Amino acid sequence: MSSTFTVAAAPAATGSATAGKALYTGNACFACHGTPPSQKKILNGANLTTLTNSFKNVGEMTGYSFTSQQLLDMNAYLKTPNI
Ligand code: HEC
């Protein structure tokens, strides 16, 4: 079988910054965290554990429910917030 590796065929366990940006916009994170993301410690979300825990620990954010892939995508975006 072909084993040619391309960026488009990246494994699902990798976050997509572009998809993360869409999630950030679509879920109104910008209402509290700004555009591009800069406010209320948002860039700490470049750390996946901090991002994941923020939805459990920050009272304003406990209403969200994201899959692990969505968390990976937002994590990738917060590592490169100026895309
Ligand atoms: C209603 C306002 C609000 C919205 C909407 C919101 N947040 Fe937050 N967020 C906060 C507050 C308040 C904090 C805590 C800031 C502090 O501790 O100074 C925070 C903190 C964070 C942190 C840092 C946690 C830490 O421990 O350093 C991350 C990452 C984060 N938010 C991500 C997001 C993402 C991603 C979204 C959208 C899915 C989002 N937030 C939507 C209010 C919000």
C-alpha cells in the first residue's frame, strides 16, 4: 500500500490550528478573550492540560463541552494565535 505522507493526511491526533480558530470564533471565546486571543490568560491554552482544565475550573466556561479532537484543535490555534 502507498505510504506517501502528506500534511493533508496527518493523523487525527494532531490539532488543526485552522479548525481551532473556527471553534474559537464559533463558540464566542472572543467575547471574553479578544480577537486575536489575548485576554484573561487565554494564551495559557497553548498548554493542552491547562486548556482542558479551564473548562472544568473557570466558572464562566463550565457550560462548554468539547471532544478531545476539538481541544487539540483549539490548543493548536492558541499556540499560533495570529494565523
Ligand atoms: C464568559 C466569559 C468567557 C468565555 C466566553 C470564555 N472564557 Fe475562557 N476564561 C474566562 C475567565 C474569567 C478566565 C479566568 C481568567 C483569570 O483567571 O484571570 C478564563 C480563562 C481561560 C483560560 C486560561 C486558564 C488558565 O488556567 O490559565 C483558557 C485557556 C481559556 N479561558 C479558554 C477559553 C476558550 C477556548 C473559550 C471558548 C471555547 C473560552 N475560554 C471562553 C472567561 C471566559
